[in-house]
Amino acid sequence: MKAAIVSQFKEQLEIKDIPVPKVGPRDVLVKIHACGVCHTDLHACHGDWPVKPKLPLVPGHEGVGEIVEVGSEIHHLSLGDRVGVPWLYSACGQCDYCLEGKETLCMSQQNAGYSVDGSYAEFCLADGEYVVKIPDEVSYVQAAPLFCAGVTTYKALKVAEVKPGQWVAIVGAGGLGHLAIQYAVAMGMNVIAVDTGEDKMALAKKLGAVHCIDFKKDNPSEKIQELVGGVHGVVCTAVSKVAFEESYRSLRRGGTFVLVGLPPEDMPLPIFDTVLNGVKVVGSIVGTRKDLKECLQFAAEGKVKAIIEVKPLEQINEIFADMMEGEITGRIVMDMSS
Ligand code: NAD
Ligand code: ZN
Ligand code: ZN
């Protein structure tokens, strides 16, 4: 099968012919139709984070397609089922976290396109317990970005605990952020979007942001304090330490700062302000299978629609180059059936 492979960190991906993975009793084999390109894939290929991915690696954790083989011990899935293979490739199912329905915190989890091969390929192996079905109303290319960007931001907004009518800031309106704006609007929140460039500002406005702040023109936190007296919640998806510091300063007293983006740097946390202002600082990692099911339902009902550009797998290195320059508006989805 054709796959895009990274063999050395920071080197170009190569399109190679590799064997189709063998299906174990608890696996399914998915013929990939589409796969979104997440900034996490770029971090993986660069070895940006303290925990490194396997090498060589087939990246990709927004892969969607049809099941073409079902392991002998999997009884709830059938050939032809339309599913996605999310970042949470598998978890143990037995630890305290798994038992509490917090499987994304499982210490024994595997991650697609990181600790195991992912969906930048014609076929992807998946754990039968952890694939999630795609509603009929949602096409493959539309579903792909929801399997990471969608579920991650939907979950982050739940964690932010912003109520309908309150203010939320979405800092970074890229692949994740443009979906965060839509989920926030659908959940009844008032949105302030922060990013840069006319295209992203126009898109954020179109998707329902009340205020759009270009961080290259205005100081986002000062502007947010001036406009609404600080936000009740902020979800930062930007790959930038400055963006995290600005997000923190955008909060009103009692507000919640949800950390989602994963720049390789650290951020100093002001103790005095955190205590006096009673703010909450909380990390949020992707979403559970239940979160995914809910997040897909928003798309099935037409409340959320990823803004995508479809490209072939062969263009992955160009796509990464554009991503590094911040030149992508919405999400790039690779059409694997072409
Ligand atoms: P992206 O490149 O599509 O979007 C990032 C956006 O941030 C871009 O639009 C960029 O212009 C903007 N930006 C850069 N500097 C900024 C600043 N100072 N202020 C405001 N915006 C700024 O990337 P993506 O696919 O949306 O992923 C974003 C980050 O989220 C990555 O680090 C990725 O690894 C991480 N991520 C985390 C989770 C999780 O579960 N926590 C899941 C998926 C992705
Ligand atoms: Zn992702
Ligand atoms: Zn577990």
C-alpha cells in the first residue's frame, strides 16, 4: 500500500510502498478515504515534544474510511462500516482513568500516527474498541477534521465551562480554532477570535465570532479587557508561547484558561494573579469516544462544518511547509481515494 513515511526527524516525508498491516483478533482494517493534516503531525515529524514518536512513522490521526476486515473477536462492527481512527488509538480499558470514562488519560494508551502507524496511507490498522462510526449525513472529507480538530475543541469548550451568553476567546483560529469558533457558537457562547491575516479574520467573522482580533495589529489581551472586561473562558490552540501568555491575560476574574496548543516551550504562571483572580488553568487533551460521538452529531445536524481544502497525499511536504508559515485557512484534508 502507498504511505507517507518519516524516517528521520525534520526530514521530508517519502511516499513509499509498504505492506498492508495484518489484522489481529481485536483489530479492524480501515481503507482510508480521507485524512486531515493536524499540526500535531508536524510536531511528530519534527520530534518537537519530550515524548518522541516511533520511527519510521506513518503519521496521521484524522483518518476516516470503510472497514474492509474485522478481527475474529470484534462483534460490534461490520465490513463496510464508515469509521474514523482517532489520536486515541487504544487504551487499556481497566485502569482508574478508563473505568471513569477518562480514557484519554490512560497511561497505557497508544496514539495513531505517533506510537503506532496512522492514516497517511491507503490502509490503517485500528483497535476495534476505539474506532468511532461516522453519521451517514457527514462525508468522509468533512468527517476527517472532526476526529482530532473537532473533538479536541469541542471537549476544550466543555472543560472551559463557559455558559450560554458568556464570553469565550479562541486564540489561534487555524485548523482547530476555526472549528472551536463554530462549536462555541453552537453551544451559545459569545466568541472573540484571535489570529492574524485578512483571510483568517474574515473566516472567523463568517463563522460567527463577534469580535476578531489580529494579533499583529492589536494587543489581544488589552483589546479583550477593553471590549468585554475579560472573557469567562479562553481556549488557546496557537503554537506560540506568547499566545498562551496573552490568553492568560485575557481572562476575567474566576475565568478558565484551557491549554490545547502544544508549542515546545514552557509558560511561566503568575502565582499572585492566579490566586487573587481565582482563575483556573487546565489542560485538555483530545476527547473520549463519547465526546467524538457528540461532536460528530453537531456536524450531522449541520451546526458545524469544517472549512477544508482537499489535496493529494503526494503534496504532504508542501502542506507542512504552508502550515509552518501559518498560511493555511481552515484544514487541509488529503483525499486518499485518488
Ligand atoms: P494550525 O497551524 O492549523 O493553527 C494554529 C493557528 O495559530 C494558526 O492559524 C496561526 O496563525 C495561529 N497563531 C500563531 N501564533 C498566534 C498568536 N500569537 N496568537 C493567535 N494565534 C496564533 O494548527 P492546529 O492543527 O490547529 O493545531 C494547533 C496546536 O494544537 C498544535 O500545537 C497541535 O499539536 C495542538 N493540538 C492539541 C491537541 C490536544 O488534544 N490538546 C489536539 C490537536 C492539536
Ligand atoms: Zn490532531
Ligand atoms: Zn487505561
